[in-house]
Amino acid sequence: MAEKTQLPSWSDKEIWLHLGVHKTATTYTQKLLLANHTTLEQRGIVYIHHRQTRRELTIPIQTYDGQSFEHDMRQGKDKLLEAPVHYFKAIGSTKAGVVLLSDENLLGHTGHIVRSGILYARKETFLARLASVTPKQPTRILLTIRDYADFFSSVYGQYLHDVQPENFVPPNVFTASILRRKPSWTNLVRVIGKHFPASQIEVWNYADFCADSSVVYSQMFGSGLTAASPSNGQPAEPKRRSMSSKALNAFLSCCYDAGPAPALANLRSIIEDHPRGASQPGLDIWKSEDRATLNQRYRSHRRALRMSDYVTFHRLAL
């Protein structure tokens, strides 16, 4: 990677880094930040659009070795290596005291999780590269975690929208790999702390967000933020319908009959034919006994994070 330099313009600024994770309302959070950019700026916080962060920071540092996003290598290796330097130089020119960055892909991608059965399999590599180009240690690193069973079910649903037929991993293979490798949010937080030892890592439970998102957002960014509108004046991103368990069964039946390619080509129509709703529960790839095992593991890891002396684990007021 390009040599790390301390840019003078960052000496009086803080970086707040929101890492997601996937499937914890990160997209909605980014829309909320865009919708409230004026309020945030009045507080001395400037939010950098996640598309800019992804284009100029995430993709370049993850394309360095050519193992990911090979289509972006058309930009040329030198241009990719220079992109993060220009990114931080440009956003460092702001007069705000806090620069807020958000991109859940900085930790990796759903495809990495499903193919490996590891909670962000390339986190060590990607976080090391991120640390090497960041002009100073973030003051705050914000992270929302979710119970393992629901998280991996949702991750698998997103993965199906993006995967190419030749890389398709059946859900039973994925779940077996997860159970064998034993996921750990505590290990993810440890790796983040390893690469950003001067940062305060703050963690939220996704269930608390679902219970009262306004409290969570107040803890993250301060009170008084208004709900995000669908587009916030930005080009609308294609909305994907949540997958139901019945849709997954129909998809797998198509896979077995015709193969992954036709099934994936018809995924959208399959989901539309079996919409999630009151009578159609959301996607669940787990057997009941495996879900119970994962839930117990999540409770244990959540307690460990609450007791950690290097993590602030936020909770709703009782």
C-alpha cells in the first residue's frame, strides 16, 4: 500500500468510523445521516457519503492484490493505490471537527462469509490495509452486532442476490461451515482493536435498535435526528425484497430441478411469488437445535463484550 503520512489538515480533527455490520440497518443509518447532514454539520460533524467512501477508499484498498473486484482493476494499480491518499486529503480539508465515515464493506462482503463460513474471513487483511492509509486513529469506531442465527440467515439472503452460479453455496453447506468454525463477534472486535488500538470501540445490539432506534441513534450521533426519507434527494437504490423461508424452499427446488443458473436468474420472481409477511416468516436457514446453540453462543459473547475494558457496549435505559 501507499506509504502512510500524517496530513497536517487532520491534526485538529477526529475520525468516527461506522463499520456496520451488514444486515443491521446500515443502509438506513446511512440514509439517516444524509438526511440530517445539516444538523450534523451544525454540531461540527461532516458525514462523507458512503458511495464516495466505497469508491475511493474501500474498493481501492481491497483491490490491491487483485483478489477482489477484478473489474475495477481497469483503473490501473497505481490509480487504485493513490485513491485513498486523495480521498483523505480531500475530506481533510473540511472545517468540521469530526469526519464521519460509514461503509459496512470495509470489513468484507457477504460472499466472503458464505464461501468461507467465517465471520468476515478477510478482516485481518482489510483492516490492516485500512489502518495503513488512515491518517490518524479513529476516535470512535461504531459497530452493531446481531444474533448469529438471524445474521447469517440475512447474510445468506443477500448473498443469493449477488452470487454467480459457478460460486453458489447451498444453505446446508453454509450452515455446516458456520457451526464448524464457531462464529465470534468478540474475535471480530479483538481484531478491530488490534489494528486500531487507540480507538474507542462502541458496540450496540441490533435487537436494541429494533426496540428503539431513536435511543441508539442518540447514543451514536446525538439526539434530534429526523427519520430518513426513501431517497433524501439522492438517486434511489434498487430495493430488494426480503426473502421468506417459503421463497428459499422454492428457490432450492428450482436449483435441484434445473441447476443454480436458472434458479438464480429467476430469484426475483420467486421472491415476489412468495413474499414475506404475517403468514410467511422471514428467511431462516437453521434447524431449531442449531439456532438454539447459536443463540446461546451469542448471549455468551454479548456478555463478554459488556464486561470488556476496551469496549463500550451500549444498552437501552432500563
